[in-house]
Amino acid sequence: MVKYVLRRFLWMFLVLFVISIVTFTLMHAVPGGPFDREKPLPAANLKQLNEKYHLDDPILKQYADYVGSIVIPKVTSGKQVKSLDHDYLFNIKLPFGEGNPTFRWINFGPSFKSTSRTVNDIFRENLPISFQLGLAALAVAMAVGIPLGVFSALKHNTTYDYLGMGVAILGVSVPVIITAPLLQYFFSVELKWVPVSGWGTTAQAILPAVALGFAQSAILARLTRASLLQVLGEDYIRTARAKGMPERVVISVHALKNGMIPVITILGPLFAALVTGTFVVETIFGIPGMGRFFVTSVTGRDYPVIMGTILLYAMFLVLANLLVDVAYAWLDPRIRFN
Amino acid sequence: MRSRNFARFLTIAVLLMALTAVSMVHAQDKKILVTGINMTNGDPESLDPGLSQDTKQIQILDELYVGLTRLDEVSLEVKPGLAESWTVSDDGKVTTFKLRQDVPWVRYNAETDAVEELKDDAGKVRMVTANDLVYAWKRNFDPATASPYIYVLAPYVAGGAEFAGPDSELGVKAIDDFTVEVTSPVTAPFALNIYGMWFSRPLLQSVIDDAGTSWTEPENTATYGPFAFKEWKHEESATLIKNPFWPGTDAVPQPKLDEVVIKFLDDTTQLPEYEAGTMDAIEVPADQLDRVKADPTLSTEYSNGVQNCTYYYGFNSTKAPFTSAHMRLAFSYAIDRAAITDNILKAGQIPARWYTRPGNVGVPTVEDAPADFGVSFNVDKAKEEFAAGLKELNLASAADLPSITLAFGNTPLHTSIGQAIQQMWKDNLGVSVELAALDTTTYFSVQREDSNQIFRAGWCADYPDANNWLNETMHTGVAQNYGKFSNPDFDKLVEQAAVEPDTAERSKLYAQAEDILVAKDAGIAPIYWYVTKQLRKPNVEGTYSVIGAEYYEKWDIAP
């Protein structure tokens, strides 16, 4: 088990490495650069900016520098003034040596658009917000979706089933760009129960979490229903019932546990997608999360932010899938890591 | 004994309650304006005056720093700002500014919840001095700073264009602590505007040296304008707080508001906030205009103002068939501008007959201009010019034209307008034009390198003078001139107007230049002039700025 997890961990670095090459190549292949804008800059200015951000270096050197600044730790001494080129996720003051030596590691570089912020600033300030919102939305999705799916499966082919699945279909097919403003107008403008937008209080988190969670709960509900129906037809369920086990135990211990495997499979990527931020919901509810950076960095050709956000998402995805695989073993005793 | 204790308890309780009441009244008394004007779509990219370039940034910088001169946001007059007076030498090239001596550098202190004056090492209040201005100019011109906008100042200060680093000479000098002398290689009547713009404002070197790139954060910064910087929640909001140390002048009075909370919300979110009563002034999203105008309450709070921008189509004059001026003019005449402003835009935008938005110095107003000045929708003339164009290109009919592409950045607005005009060209000229909707950044990079035959563009004035439009964006070889429009007569006129001191004389020259640009040589087809679309609560009092930044020191909230 430990060996398996370790191996998967090492694989992750290879995956991230490959993704970084592909992303780097793609983003430089797209026409336009970070300084192309409505009011064009004179050539001399463009040259200054390209020099400032080292965009005039050969492309291979740019890539090597980028990876180097993330992977290779540095020890710097003297006054640690934050600059766009030097902003590290880890800053550990060393207990020995002269002149304030500090161990610094992982530098994702500056944002080309925001002249005073770095990609690490974005991770530090905006990622936690998206993470909280993502977890809240995931909780809503699971709290609504899984019971709905179980209920529909148990009341298979009854009005309750159709009703439950009707709600699920609605959730899947109405995009959040519609539900979010509707929720906003109804609960914030008309009823004034919760604030329209912003982040920081529980009240502010309710609507975005519901808007985001509801759409996902629909997927979970359908998946739970289908998987549970299948499991209920299995031999071991018949065996359990035949030996006189109470129906409640049959469902909750034997059926549900195995029925969760496909649900857990989708929860992994869903978790990664939700906690790294969602553009539409964050924009509509004015939440200062990560979501918009996934979009604006690409449209604005903000290279380090593109790289940073994609690598972050990839890392979450790989880790979430690893957790899913570990969860399989727990849910289904037949699965072993050897 | 007990009764005495009780009396003591009662006294303290009453005192406490009174104190709470006072502080509550005090808190309620605070005038806090929550606004989203000029602020849609995310965090300002920078609040470093040297590195700023767009509306969001300038809106905030105009409150934190005051230029040597201050542009009146309604009348567009150049008024005294940080400089209380100035003299210009006889040859018009040397301007000497007398700075106010009562403006200290300040910073908001979160612990004391107050704006505080900054002190120097000797404990004396650090005033804004001539040297701070000289430092800022040299820093912003330094290639290491890579200021994106300082090129606007460069032609009007000696050594600006050649400035290579800290050791270079620059035509700005501190005569004494409060006197600055600026030497320009050319005479330019509008340079007074430029000397007051955001990249020309004083900066405090010590904070920039100390805090590196995070010096613009409220806890590190140093400002001196009518408002100080209280809080910057990235991607969320910026809060400005009244600076009690700003002396208050005719042009830049002491603020009546205690705080201005500027929200960086999408306009689609600003409207529900406004309707819920949590924002006082907002921009109206274009797709909600019909609803706002139909709403009994909102419609009374809605207003249009001038926005100093022009929407136009450019022609690439090096690509067939637009090598022919007749052909360019034909396409321009064939655009029914009023149909676009009435049916697509619907917010009171004005069909543009020429390039420079009326209201700028040196430009005719719609009322004053002769009826036939500029260009407007005219099918007969369009057909006439089209025939002349075909002849000039030696083509027998429209069928012999090469395929023509109109390119624009892929937004709903540009697409709607593009489709409408495509139909107009089809109806009025019988020409089928292909539309190319490109990703916005791709679009700009394509236009910069080699523009399409017809392309969408726009310009918003940096300072309200025809020079900023005609000379800086349409002269042969300048960056914004994507279509490579080049006309020697036009160039001569705008160069001459740039150094002409007399405004009436300049206006005549610019009128001739406009005539060449939109009619005679038709380098571009102007389409419409922008307007602002705002909602303000009835108790909000304030001016309506036409310069793209509101001056909140002139705003108030009625009780």
C-alpha cells in the first residue's frame, strides 16, 4: 500500500512534467502575447517589457528557467525584499550563517498582467477561497445527490423515482449561468435573505455553494441510482436477503458500499474541478477565487499564470484520483494493490 | 453600601450606554459610497502610477495622487493641481511650476484607523517636493521600469525619448523644494495636460525602495491626494478614505465623503447589488438596458453621459481593394450608423461623422459643424464612390473584387455590429464581406503585425485634445494606425497644429485633417461616439465626468 502510494506520487511528477511541456508549447504557439492590447504599445516599449519579463530569451531557455525556478531551491541572504522575480512559497530562515540566510523554494514567477502580484500571491490569496467554496459545493452535491439517487433506486419505477430523476435532469440541463442569477434575484434582491455577492461570511457562501452544488448533485444522483440498481441485482444481495438479513442492513452495508464505487470515481475529478475554482459562479457572485484566472490568463496570454493554474489543477486531479484508488480498496475487498 | 454600589454600577452603565450610542451615531454618520463605476471585470492590474494604463487604474490613481495640473472632469479645463501656478517661457518650451507647500505624504494606519502624515528620519513631516516629482519622472522613464505609458510624455520633455537609465539627462529640474522646471524640445499647448497625467505624478522613493513591487499595497504605500488608500482586497474591492491632510483647493476640494468603496464586480452583478440597495452608483450592463429603462424606479435613476471614445472601422490601405480611397469612402458611406445606435446599442450613443469625439479641444461640436462636414450614411454617394473605385482599380464590376474580410475581437457587441454592417454593405453596395471573429488577443496581435482589409478599432482619449487623436493615433507610422493610413497633407496639418498656440487656429487645422481622414482620403470609417450608462441612487450627489474617471472628492451622499 505504502509502496503503491509512493510509486503513484513519483508518477505524478512525471505527469506534471509532461503537462508543463505540452502547456508551455501550446501557449507559445497561440498567436498574440501578454502585451497585445487595444491600445498598442510602441515597439520600443514592447521591447522593454519583453526584456523585463525575459520574453526575449530563446524559448528553451525560458522553459528551463521556469522549471528551474520552481524545482531548484535557493538560499539567499540579506534583506528579503519581495520582487516579481523572487517570491517563493517556502521561505525558511536558516539558523546558521551570516546575514539572514533564508532557504527559499518554489517560485511560479510573476503575473504579466498584474504588475505587483506573482502567481504565488494568487495561490496564497485566491486559492483558499476557491477551495472553501469548492468543498462547500461538494458537500451540497453529495448531501443532495446521493440520498436522491438512493431514494430513486429504492423506489425504482415509481412516481418518486421519476420525480427525483426529473429534478436531476433539471440540474444537469440548466446551466449554472441561469440558476445563479435566478437564485441571486430571488433570495438576495427580492427576499434580501443573503447578500448578493462577496465572500467572507457564511451567508455569502450559501447561494454560490448551492448553485454550484446543485448542478453536480444531479450527476451524482443519476450515477448513484444506476449503480445501486445494478448492485441490487447481484447474487450477494440475494444471498444476504436469503439468509434473512434485515433490508435496512442489506441496503446500507452491502448494497450502498459497493454501489458507491462509480460515485467515488467521479468524485475525484469533481473535487479537483471544484476546489480549483469555477469561473462562472465566482464571477456572478463576485468571489475573489481562482476560477477567473483559468480563463483570463489564457485570453490575456499571461504565461506564468496559465502554467501555474494548469499545473495546480493537474496536481489536484492526480492527487484526487490517487485518493479515489485508495478508497476503492476500502470499498471493495476484492481490490488489492499488489 | 449596597445602594452606593448600585449607584456606581448605574452610573457606569449609563456612561457606557451613552458612549456606545455616541459611537453608533458616529458610525452611522460616516458617509460611505459604494461604487462600481469604471471598475468592471477584476482587479486593477497595477496601482503603480508608472505602470498603469487603463481606466480602472486611473480611476483610483486620480484620487490617490493629484497631478501638477488637474483636468476638470466636466469642463475639460486645465486647472491647478499640485502646482498652484505656472509660467511658460516666451518660446513656449520651458514651463516652471510652483508646487503647493502644504501637501504631506500620507498613509492609512490600520491600527489607529486614521490617515497619518509620513515623517522623515528627523521626525519632520515629509512634504511632497519638487524632488519627488523629478524622481518619479526619471524612474518612470528608466527602461528597467518598463512603463507602458510614459511614451505619451516622452516628446514633451527634453531627453525623454532617448532616456536610457539613471545617468541620462532629462529636462526636468528641481529649482528648489517647491519649484520644478520642465524643458520641452517642442512647443505644445496641450503639454500642460500631459504634465498632470498619472505617470507624471510625484512618487516617494523611500517606499518604493523599501517594499519592492508590493509598495502599492495600502500598508506600504505613500500617497497625497484627496483620498488615502485604506484597503485593497485583491479581486474584490479597494477602499479609499478621506485624507484630512489634503489642503483642499478650488479644483480638488476636501472630500465630503468619508470613504469610497470601489467594487471590482462584473456589471451583471453590480445591478442586483444596486437593486438590493448595497451599491450606490454602478454601470449598467448593456443587456439590461431595456429592463432598466422600463422599470419605474430604475429609469429615474438612469443617466447617460459623455464617454470620450470613438468606435470605428479601419481600412488597410495597402491591401486591395482598399488601396483606392474611393473604395474606402464607398464602404464608409454605406454604413447606416443611426441604425446601429438605435437598434443595437440603444443607450444614446451618437452616430459618428468624424473621428475625434466632440468635446475635445480643437474639434467641432455636432451643432457647430457644417451639415456636410465629415461622413454619414448616404447610399447615392456610396454607389458613386464605389463606381469610381472600381474604375480606379480597373475592375469591370463588383464581382471582380477580391474577397474582403472584416475582422474584430470576438465579443457579442462587435459581432452584432459586424453582422449589421455586413448586411448594409450587401444591400447598399452589393458586396459580400466575410466576417472574422478572432479571440481578442489574437485579434490585436494580428492587427499589429498585418491588419485585415477592414478591422474594428476604438480609441479613448488619454487627454482631451485633438492631438491625442489625430496626431498620436493616425499619423503615418504610429502604433495605433493599424491600417497604415498615410497622407502627407494630413501629417503636415497635425504636425502644424501640435505646435500652434492659438486654439482657434488649431481647430481650423484639425478640421482640415479630419476632412482628409474620414472623407477625402477615408483612412477610417467612424461609426459611433460612446456614452456612459450609469445608475445612481437619488441621494447621491456628484458631477458627471466625461474623462473616464469620476472625481469622488466632489461627490456627496444626502442624508
